[in-house]
Amino acid sequence: GSHEVNEVFLDNVRVPAENLVHKEGQGWTVAKYLLGYERLNSGRIAPSKRQLARLKQLASQVCDDGVPLLDDPRFRDAMTQVEVELMALEITNLRFLDEMRRTGRPPGPEVSLLKLKGTAIQQGLAELMMQAAGPLALREYVQYVQADLAAQDDDADAFLAAITSRYLNQRKVTIYGGSDEIQRNIIAKMSLGL
Amino acid sequence: MNFDYNDEQRQFADALGRFVAKDYGFEARKAIVASASGASDSVWQTLAELGVLALPLAGEHGGFDGGAVDLMPVMEAFGDALLVEPYLSTLGLAAQCIARSGSAAQQAAILPLVASGEMKLAFAHAERAARYRPQSVAMRAVRSATGWILDGEKCMVLHGPLANRVVVSARTAGAAGERDGISLFLVDPAAPGVTHKPYRTVDEMPAADMLFSQLALDDDALLGVAGGALPVIEDVLDFATALVCAEAVGAIAYANAQTLEYLKTRRQYRTTIGSFQALQHRMVEMMISHEQARSMACLVCVKVDTETDPVARSRIVSAAKIRIAQACRLVAAESVQMHGGIGMTDELKLSHTFRRLMVIARQFGDMDHHLARFAQLDRSLMDRAIAL
């Protein structure tokens, strides 16, 4: 419900010849080169580690029938699955960086898996935050974006509502920067030769 | 077994289909959501004229003695249309409390006005620390010379700002979390001592936190037996859960139809994206989710109408909620994903269906809550069978 992206219209825009990037007709080659690096970062590992820490803190505070969610085996196991996946992803990322360093090659098609797993982890964490926040999170966030936060008498509400907003917004991460389906096609075709 | 609608149910389904097509298209709904009150009085009057408000009420109050099964086509239509009017809170929750525990006088004073469309109701039960436990009531009601004094806070009161009367749960005995000692009261929200903090829910409905500051009530505000309301509350919550299960079926059907249409028409890489086997298989999973959701909705609506053992009834309600929550999550996520970027935009009705599906998945208990409740109830039934 909030404003984040724009349509940009280019109407007979004049560009100086010296502003041509690389060679004429080679735009897609340049784009593919850039996309490899974008995918290297789309894992969002550091932000997800911070989100996981926030999730654990919330789960330690939220109690159901006197038991913190952190100690509820069902919730804990779901959190563990995501945490373990994140650990594996971090090492995979480091291994890919190490290979690039040793061989001097740019990111290969296999870095698509960093985006695939990284975005699944982002969405998994958002889902668990929603779960921890419980029924109170089912409020519309937009009014907090537009209102003066200082005027809000309950920051706890703003915190909860932000969880919902993030949950909705993160549906895009498996779509942008090359959708999950594209990433799988890239691996299948370029890495596996299928 | 006959899973078809009977003639009366089909008539309601047809009438509602015509109403939605004519008066509740996406543009009409957008205008209603953007309005100050967030719901339409003229839509509510149309629902009254169609007999939809009267459907689940007793004949003696102007109703049609309908049960959850009779409400299935209604709720499905609302799920498809993404109705924001206070049907669930009025007929699915508050009116059910009054019908099940109110005195003849209390019922006669309220229910005919609900059937005619003159009164909207809300149910103020959830509290800040409660999560999904119905017995987590801490707000208190103490005896006074002339009746009761209510003091405390309720949150996420669905359609609270629109209600003419609110059914409020409060503790007349016992500690927070105990099963005994909860009572229900009929409250006029315009009374001094009641304040609202209104907002919208993520699925675009008006709601409010309600603060009760030393609210004085007469004796006749008490619904049913003091301290004995929890079984009624659980009964009503199970009924409302069955209704949102049916509503989910309608929303899922819409999301599936939209996605299927998109797969068949959207072209990329010189062909329709529906020709890609990976997407075909996922669309099949969405279709299977719809069928399984429909089946569980049928089962749960029959059960809440006919099962007299609360343990057996609640077990099925939890089973249905588990399966339907899974279906809601899968269909919501896949339908947006397969639409790509436009699935993220407010301009597409589907993104609003996503919101309703994500709320239904958590309404009246999320997956973990119902997994735990099913296990506990299933165990009770097993122990009971072993004991025989």
C-alpha cells in the first residue's frame, strides 16, 4: 500500500556519445555481467542474520500460556530450519567468493542459488516474525508510514504493524532481480546443461 | 452422500452472484474501502433485502433458521468479492453469542433488528496478551448496586467502529487464563466510558481497540450465566471459524481462476507461460488446494451444525483450519508469484485477495495453535475411548 517503485518515461532524451557504456549493441552482455554481481548480493545474508536476531528476541518476549515462543518446540524447529539454511548459505557464498578470487573469473551461473535460497530465507523469517507477532500484527501499516511516528502513543503498535508491512513487501524478493523461475532456468541451462 | 447445494442454497448463491456482479465489483469495493467508515450502508441494506442477514437467525426473530452449511454459498461469494462489511462480526460472532446465551427478552430486543439490517454488531473478546486462547480474558467486570462495572481493554475488535451493540467478554471471577469465571455483556459502544482507537486491518476492514473506563451496566446487560460463558464463546468461535473456512474457498477460487487465465494469456519467450511444465504443475497444486479446502469447508460446516460433543466438534474445526490455512498460504503465495511484478500492485484485485487469504490463515488461530489444539482434543477422544 505504500509507494516504492515508479514508472519512468523517456521521451526523446538526448545522451552525449561519450556516455555510451561499453560497445553499441552489447547492452545485454553488459547487463548479464552486472546481474551476476547483483545475484551475489541478493542473498542478503547480513540483513537476514540481523532479522534472525530480532526474531529470536521477539520470540523470547512473546509468551503463549506462560511459555516463550522461543521455547515452544514447534516454533523453535521452524526457526532452526531457517537458521541452518542461512548458515549453509553464508558458507556457500564464501566458497563462491573464494573461487572467484582464486580463478579471477566473474560470478558464474551457480550464484543464482544464492538468490534462490537467500530470498526463501528472507520470506521464511518474515513469516516467522508474523507468527510471533500474532493476531495483533494484522493491522494496516500505511497509516504509520504517513503519520508522524512521534505522535503515535504506542511504539509497540508501530513495531507490530511494521512486521506486517515487511511481510507483504517481501513477496517481491522472489520476483525481482530475476524471478525464482528464471534463476532455476539459469542453473538448469548454464550450470547443468539441460 | 450428497454434497450438492439444495434448491434454497442455490437460490441464495445465485442471488449473491448477481449482487456481487452488479454492486460489488473491484472498483465499487475500492470506493467503499476509501470511504471514511470503510463499509457501505447501502450494501448492508441490499444484504438485508436479499435475506442474507436473516439467514442464520431463528424464525421467531425474522430469520430463516439457517446453519453454517446454509451460509457456505454466502461466505464463498464474500470471499470472491472480498466483502468488507460487518457480516462475520454481526452474524458469525455477536449474534451467535446472543442467540446461544441471551434471554428471550435480549434476543427479541436485538436479533430482529439485525435481520432487518437496522443493527450491526461486534464481538470484543481478544486482549493484548491472549494470542489465540479464548480463556485468556483479564478484563474484569465487578458487581455494582444496579448491575456491573466493566474496566479494561479489548483489541482487534473487528468492525468495532461500525457496531450499534458490542458483545464484550469480561471476567466476573477467577484469574486470567482460567476456564471458569468469564461472562458476556451486551454493551452500547456510544455509552460514556467507552473509547475507540480505530484503524484498518491488513485486509482492509475497519477495526478498533476498545477501552472501557468504569463502564456502568445494568443487570440485564449480562448475557447468560455469570462466569459460565467460555463454552458459549468456544462454540461461537468454532462457528465463525467454519464460516471463514467457507470464505477462504471463495477467495482461493478467485485467485486460482485469475492465475489460470494469466498463464493462458501472458506471453514470454515467444509462447504463453502456461506452456511451461513447471508452472503447469504448480497450477495443478493450486487446484488441488482448492478441492481439499472445499472438502474441509463442507466437513467443518456440517460438524458445527450437527456435532453435539464439543471435543469432537472442535477437533474437526482445528483440522479444517489447519488444511485451509495451508491452502490459503500456498494459493496466496503462488498466485502472486506467477503474476510477477503486477501481483505486488494495489491496482490488481489479486493483491487484495492475498491480504484476505493471509488473514484467514491466522484468524481464530494460526497453524501452530490448531496443530496443538487438534493434538490435545484427539488425545482426549483416544483417552475417552480407552476408558470405555
